[in-house]
Amino acid sequence: MSKLYDGLMTHDADRRPQPALAAEAPKPSADGKSWTVRLRSGVKFHDGSTFGPEDVVATYKALLDPKAASPVASSFRMLAGVRQTGADAVEFRLKHPYAPFPHKLILGIVPSEAVTGGKVEAAPINSRPVGTGPYRFAEWRRGERLVLTANPAYWGGAPKIQRLTVLFVPDDNTRAQRMTRGDFDGTVLPPALAGTFAGKSGTTTYHHLSADYRGVMMPQNNPVTADPAIRKALNLAVNREGMIRALLSGRGKPAYGPIPQVLGEFSDPSATFPHDPAEAARLLDEAGWRAGAGSMRSKDGKAARFTLMYPSDDSVRKALANGFASDAGKVGVKVDLVGLGWDAIEPRMKNDALVMGGGTPLDPDLVAYGLLHSSQAEDGFNNPGSYKDPAVDAALDRGRRTLDTAARAEAYRAMQRRLMENPPWVFLVFLDHSYVVRGQAPGYQPVVDPHVHGVLSWGPWWNLEKWSRSA
């Protein structure tokens, strides 16, 4: 949903892949190991150059080049190569069949001339982007504002809204105050703050379902969180519904794993944990974690105690961390909370728990494979807890390698059932996303948001280029 770039594919309001720079939906070969994409003609980049297959090949080759050090390269490990097969076509070759490959074709295409051959983080296009999208880059004051202007030659039709200014205001309370003051036409807010605008004249509040989970990542390198009995007991100890009512103003759904209910047949509604502190205590007793002085448990001289980090500027994660620590304490597990910046958090993720977020409503592979497969252990934010379970690995491999939808659905349901026996994390909630808009959004269509959302992607503004006027 970028406003600057188009991929070969995009998503509609129902999250289905639709052609963008592709002329039609891509089709796999009989063995599922290659996909051919025919390209849309007559498309221009913002600099006036013509879009063609050489740009697609250059973009994806840069992604695969180890010297480029692309931050998203690990999400494309199934891709073996890409080549031009005609004046208006490219072929993607895969290492193995990969059912959700059309979702991987949303990657923004850049002009081949912009691919310099060095690290992508050093490419000039990072500071002066050139795409084929509905809006063109106009100005960027780092940390302050980004200004975009309508692309009159956009292949999908020139946007009616001529200018879009994005202001970077990370603090929730400050955004709410400035929205009240009239500084913004719209913003994203935590549910409780968004609720303060209810009934206010001149504003509309939109609440979106999401696949955006929050959960406590529990590293396998920590001697306490590595114990499956601790992880399972804490999944029983937490009061998810209570957290949603008290901390999210009722705006959310319980999460027991990373697969949201909005994924329909891929979600197993039976794979849930009841709120059962008594059973949690029984499991801990059975595993040798005995209550001692002050009710904190210990086992073989080791205290049932660990550190839980959360981003210090995230009010929702802080509230969830406090709620989790309170529920854990009731069954004899002491959780020490610490709010940190991301620079301090990342080096500690191998050993300390973290309130993490992520998720997508597009396909189960896109959220579960990197998060849970043992091959992804400690690869950045992929499987940061180094979770390993052969049954989960096998189900994830089956789910991505077969093109049969029913077989895929059963593989992911089996995975979710296994997560109940050997939980990797304590997943807590799927957040609703709340937005406040001045007036009403004139082209509003509700969507189910992924983790990444806001004015340049999902939320009410996901289809801004099609709005008839400004809010």
C-alpha cells in the first residue's frame, strides 16, 4: 500500500492479491517452481523513464545479492532467481514450490538505473525515492515531515488529493493533543486515547480489526523461559480478556498464537488457552517449581524470575507488560520490567523476554514461518527466541510447499494445536487499530490491518489515491 512505489501485485480491501504493475495475475508452472508475470505497458517512473522488465529483474536481483545486504532478503529465501523472458514478461524461479508467492510480488519496483550494486542502505534512492506510485516525493525533513505530491501521470488515474504531508510525532499523547488542536487531518492513536474523541464534533473515529499481535517472546537461552512448563503455565495464568477490557478499552481479540481468526480456514478455533491460574500452579508444582518465601517459586536453587523488556515509548506495550507481570506474579513467577530503546533491546533479545508485535492478515506463511521455524533462529527479528520444534517445522514446511488450499489449511491447524503443547511465547492480544479523522474519510473502505499500518500503508488511508477529496 505504498504511495511512492508499486509492486507487480497489490492487495484489495479483502486482502486478495491483485495485479498492479503486472498486467494479470501470475501463474505457476505445473511443478510450482516458477511463476511467469506479464507486465503492464505504458507505465512511467516519476522521473519520466519507462517501466519495463529490466527494472523488475534489477530490483529482485539486488534483493538477492548478498553484497546489497537487503533487510528483507531473509523473507525471499525461496527465490532462486529472476529473468526477463520477453519484451513484457519476467520469470521467477523458486528453490521449491511456494504457495503464497503472489504475496511476495508486492515488493516496490525501482528503476534499474537506481540499482548501484552496493549496499541498499547507501543507495541514493533511499533519500530521493523514484517509483511508479500515485504520489511523488517532494520534501523530507528527517524526523519532522515528509511531503508527497500527486503523480498526474499515474497509470491507475491521477489522485484527486494533490498534496500529502506526513508529520512524524512518535508520542501518543502529543498526537492526541495536536489532533485536538487542529494540526492534523488524521492520526493513529491507542484505543483509550481514540475514545476521548467519541462524540466530538468535526471528527470521526474508525476502529479496524487487525492481525497485529502483541505477545511475550520467551527466549530459549534463558534458563527460566526455556522451560516448557513455565511457558505453558504462563499461557494459562494470563487473563487476556481482562487485559483487553482494562488496557485496550475493549478494542482487541485474545491471541493464543500468531495466526489470526481473520485467516478463516487457516485458523484453528480450538487452539486456545483458558484463563486457569489453578491449572497453571499445578503444572508448575508438577514440573518442580515450588513456592517459597514471598510466594516466588524456585527449582533446584533457581528462582522463577526473568526480565521482560518493552519499548519505552510504546504506551500499549508498557501496559500489557504490567498486566502480564501481575498475572505471572499470582502463580509465583516474578517478572522484572524494563523499558528501553530499541538500540538497547536488540542485543538482549537472546536472553531477555520482550513484548513483541507483528502479524499479517494475508497468508499464514508470511507470519508464522519466520517467527517459528527453527531454520530462522536468531536471524534478526525472525525467531528471536530460537524456538525449535520438529512437528512445528514439518507443518510449516508442508503449508508453504503445497499449492492445495485444503492441505495447507490442515497443516497450519496442526501447527496451532502443537503450539498448545509446546508454546513458544505467551501471545496476548490482537490489537484493534484506532484512527481519528477530521470530518469523514471520503473514500473510506474498512480493511483488516497488518502490524505495519498508518498514513502511508493501511488504516483509513490505504486507498487515499482513490479518495474524491480531502477529509
